[in-house]
Amino acid sequence: MPVTIGPMVPLTTTTSPVVARVLAAHLGAEGIVWQLRGNVDGPYPVGPVEVLVTAEDVERAREVVAAHLAPEDLVAPASAADRAPPALWLVLGGVLLVAAVLAARLVAVAW
């Protein structure tokens, strides 16, 4: 008889695949079904990895996270303070516009 697993929900996001795998090992040791989402098995496994668990195991899994991971191993959710200010985007747009004009003049002179 096949075993059915409920929907997977996000538990946390870790700073790297290594941290995610360590957390997954702790979750598995507690009998919690887990799934990793992100660049875990790619040729260059770097970057944040999302850890998912079944909906019914979320509370137990949060206890495992609190017991086994340091806060610096987790990725904080993005806030408005983490985003680039609009003025920075205007400066970047201006620099790109100047670069495009200079490139066009260079091509025109070469022809």
C-alpha cells in the first residue's frame, strides 16, 4: 500500500547547500519528511536553499531548526530596507545610456 505525504510547505531558507543538508539530516533523524529546493546538486552548489517539510510536521521542524541551527545560517526574508533605492536605479540607467551612446559613436566612426 503506497504511503501518501501531505503538501510540502516552506520551513526556512539556509545560506548554503551544506547547511541545508545538515538540517535535512537532523530533520530525518527526527522522522520528519523533508525536501530541498534550490541549487543543491548542480555543478556549483552555492547560494540559498529552501527547506520544505510536510504541513503536519512544521511545528516539530521549527523546534529542530531552533535546536540545531545558528541564526546566521538562515537567510532573513527580504525587506524594503534590503532593496536598492530608486536613485541607484536612475544612476545605473544613466551610466548604461552613456555607454550605449559612446558605443554607437565608436561603431559609427569605425564604419
